[in-house]
Amino acid sequence: MSERKQILFVINPISGGKRKTSFKKQVLDVLDLQKFDPTFQQTARPNHAYEIGLQAVQEGYDAVIAVGGDGTINELGSALVGSGIPLGIIPEGSGNGLALYLGIPMNEAAAIRRINRFESIEVDCGVINDRRFFNIAGLGFDASVSENFANENIRGPLGYMKSVFNVLSKYQPAHYKLTIDGKVYERQAFMISVANSPQYGNNAYIAPQASVNDGILDVCIVHKFPLYILPKMIFHLFNKSADQSSYVEIIPGKNIEIEVDAVSPVHVDGEPLELGDKLNISIMPKAIKIIC
């Protein structure tokens, strides 16, 4: 019998507001233990998954599995880029945008069974001021929501919706200067999303035509819109038709610079960051393998 593959499960114990106390038993019940030798590690703080990922590369694991949401995937993926070690995903986040797009089951046991197949695709990686992202990065309204949500004591979709309404009540659009593949655009925008994959999560599609392996990012500019249009905007998001709204402009590009008049929060795969008032964004084609 060939030697078993060494795979590391990295568990974020607080992602998605879900308890994961029985996760290890679930893996031992469902994973093909003739093919795989699993190891388990929990994250204890922000950026810990990234540190664990770097260590896993040094130790030569055959795969690393993110048990969490888009933030956990981001940290582990950032560590694995260029290593050739595939990243697996057990979706346990609030939105699970990348996993939903890739067709990874939301059911824990079914997602573990996907790992048994050990089939992967190559996925592009976006880079924003030296920070990597695999799903969506953005600034403006959604970044302000991410910042609010990070400080919210309710996790999961309910906490996220609470953050949306908290921010919406006092949010003001901003002025942006964008340079996309050498062409300059000036926009007064509600928010700007730079999408590698089509959706934020929970099947809310901001960039319906985006693809994770086309070597291109979709810059989604949501223009200032009257509040009474909000229900229609939400409908477009969940109907995969945001690109048909007159308030949404999508420009594909590979090299993107965004300048904003005032420093505002930025989110990278849903995690809020302060990256200054000038963002340089590029894409690394086929930078990582993801098991799906």
C-alpha cells in the first residue's frame, strides 16, 4: 500500500458562530484513513492560520485544509501560494463565498468526502498592497460593514445583516480615482469591489461574470443610488444580475490603482484592514491549487 498523504486541518473555532467540538470525530468517521493521515490544529488569534500555513509548507504536508470562512481561507491560501501544496476547504464561515462559487458542499461530511477525491483546480490570487486575496477585496460601504461586523458580538448571517443596517444609516459615498490597465476613471461611488470570484457569500453575486482562473479581476463600481432603490439592488445581488443595474459599472483589469480622498477601511476577503489612501492591485494567475 502506498504511503498515506499527510494532511493538516486548520480549524478556526469561532468562524461562522458555529461550535466545532465534534469536527475531529467527523473527519475520522468520513475521511478515507487508508489514503490520508490527518493532523489537527486550532487557530488562537488573528493571523495564526497564516503562521500555521507557513509551518505546514516547511514541514511538507500534502494538503492543508481550512476549516472556517473566507478569512481563514485567505490566511492559509496566502501562506500556500507558490508552494504547490493544495488548499482544501470545509466551509464554516458566515458567507463562504469562495466555497459556494467552487461548488464545495456546505454540509460538513459532504465537504470532507470531497477531500477523499483529492481533485484540485488552479486558482488566481489577487494582490492588494502586498496583501493576497482569493475571493473579493473592496472599499467603501462593504468594507465599512466588514469593520462593523468584526466588532459585532453576533456572528453568522444575522450579525452581518445587523452590521449592514448599522452602517447604512450613516454612510456617505466617496470620490475615487481609478487607473485600470492604464485608463483613468473618476467616480463618486457607494463602494468599489475588486472581484476574483463572483460573490461575497450567501449567494450574493456582485460580479456575476467573474472567474477565479481567467487571469483577470472585475472592478465593480457601485454608484451612489437613492435609498428607495435599495430593495432592487439587493434583488440584483441575489438574482446574479448586478451587472444589469444602471448603478453598477464593471471594468475588467489586471493592474489597478485606486486613490481615495480620505483614508477608509478596506476589506480583503471580508477581513477589515487599513491600507492607506492609495491601493495598488494586481493578479497572480493560477497561483494556488484548491481541492474542490
